[in-house]
Amino acid sequence: MGRPIEFKVSDTAGKSWTINAEQLRFALNFTDGAGIPAVTRQQRVNSGDFEAIVRGPTTTINGRGFGHGVGMCQFCAEGLGRRGEPGKDIVLRFYPGANLEKLW
């Protein structure tokens, strides 16, 4: 099973829309003007790679990863560096199996 590209969203009347995974993630994170409490940092959907489980009035979102799913998370890399993790280890965390070579 790969990363979702889009989701089908349906309302209680049965009307459905297809929405890009990143657009849905953005919509879930920003509730301004919707009469819904603001999303906290802990509640934020960090990636479009998630599944939503709807049971009655409750929706549970199980996410996987951060960001767009391609490459290195700059915020994670910065945090790891600040904790003292060596640059090589940080790169290999995001690109397992990569071969790092000094080219100069």
C-alpha cells in the first residue's frame, strides 16, 4: 500500500467529493472561520500520508510521517543536529541505504 494521492469525502446527504491528499491535510489543519476550535500542534495532521476512520460523529486520523513524503524534513534534521547527532547519521536516517561520499 502506497501513499494516498487523493481521498473521497462524503457528507451525510451522500454527496461526495474527491480531494487531493495535501489539500485535505491543509483543510484539516486550518479551522479559522469554521466555528471549530483551533487545531493544536499535537492535533495537527503533519503529512498527506494518513488514513481517516469515521465512526459516527468521531473521526480518527492515523498519520505516517511529516510533510510531502519526499526527501528530508528540514525541521527534524535541525532538531537532531541541535541534539548533537552527526550530520552523516541524520542523512542516513532520511535516506536509509544511501552511500555518502566526499567529492572534494
